Amino acid sequence: PMGRTEWIARLPFASMAGSGYFAIFLTGFYALVLVVLVSRRPVGLLRPALGLAGLFAICLLLGSVEYDRAQLTVTMLDVGQGQCVYAESKGVTALYDCGGEDDPAVTAASYLRSIGRFSLDILILSHYDKDHAGGVPELLETVPVDCLYLPEPADESGLQAEILAAAEKAGTAVSFVTTDLTLSFGSAVLSVYAPVRAEEGNNGSVSVHWRSGDFDVLLTGDMDADAEADLLSAHGLSSIEVLAAGH
């Protein structure tokens, strides 16, 4: 069963398998099988096949619309030791970081396909440690990304240069986060905070803050407690519902 579940999860629109729409499809499938079995006249395969295909397409469409209806969804992808966070609001899509030990680019691309998404509007990097950005070059090769936001100071490992080369090859627009940005994000608001400290590495992380009504999500990369305190003070962040804790 576990192997079958993992195989299904790799399929496009696999998220439908966990929804009520899949139950609707199975009901229609078994109903058609029953009709074929009890029919006294020969039943060709063309009409049942077309009927199933049509029902499947409708279920896929309805399953995809569920994501479009949500005010804000935030999903932490399992990449092992690392971070890769997907967010969406009214069809606008974003990924914060893409690094980890378990093929983060493959994990992100597979997840996007499973919910019927084949591109990203926004990709934001906190900093250049491999557990946060190591999968970005491969992701840019496989998933179209409109705009990439990243810290300006280059890292010693050369990962920034590799990412910039991949972005140029993919035709992805690049913006260095040197000042705070406020971006429209569907029915939500996305704030991209420039590093509060002029440092390379953890405390030089770019942070993101999604707001939808009175629901707030804050991701701070790998900043330590003192740097996070500076961030909260600088932006008057006094009430956050969801915080992804670094390290």
C-alpha cells in the first residue's frame, strides 16, 4: 500500500485522490461497470470510456478549483533536513526556499503537478545554504518561474552564481531584496523583508510574511533569536499565527 500511495502521489492532479471528487469518480466508474455487466445487449467500450474520461476531467477541474477558492494556503513540503514552503492565493503561486537532503527540486515539482500547477509566479530565497537553496538551479530547469527574489550578498560556495546562471537560461526575472517589498498575492498580501543585518548566511536571511485577513504566516529563514527580535521590532509584528522556526 505504501508503494502504491507513493506512485499515485507522483501523478499529475494526485491530490484529487484524497478528495471527495475521487469518490465521485469511483462511484461513476463502478456504476458503468455494473451497467456493462448486467446489460442484456452487447455494450461497446467506446461510450463507457468516453463517459469515464469526461467524469474524470470534471473531477480534476473541480479539485483544482478548490485551491483557487482558498484565501491563502501554505504547505510545508517534506525535503528532509531543509526548507521548501509553497503558498497560493486565488491562483497566484509562490515558493519560499528550495533546499534539503531529499531531492528538493523533484519534491517541489512533483507537488506542483499533483495539484495541477505547472509554473510559479514567485520564488524567494532566504539565504544560500544548501538546505535552503541547493535545489534552486534544478528547479529553474524544470519549472517555469516568473520572478526570483534573493539576497544580494554573494556566498562563498558560488551557489548564487549558479542560481543566477540558471535563471538567465530559463528567462526568469531576478530581483535582489535590498529594501522591503509589498506584493499583491491574490486575495492576500505578501511582504518580503530585506535582511535586518548586513551579514552573509543565517542572519542575513530574507524573510516573508503572508497576511490574509487576521491570519499571518512568518518565515524567517535561519535567523537566530536576536535577529528575529530585530525583525519583529522593525516591522511591528506583534501577532503571528504561524511561524516556521529556523534551526
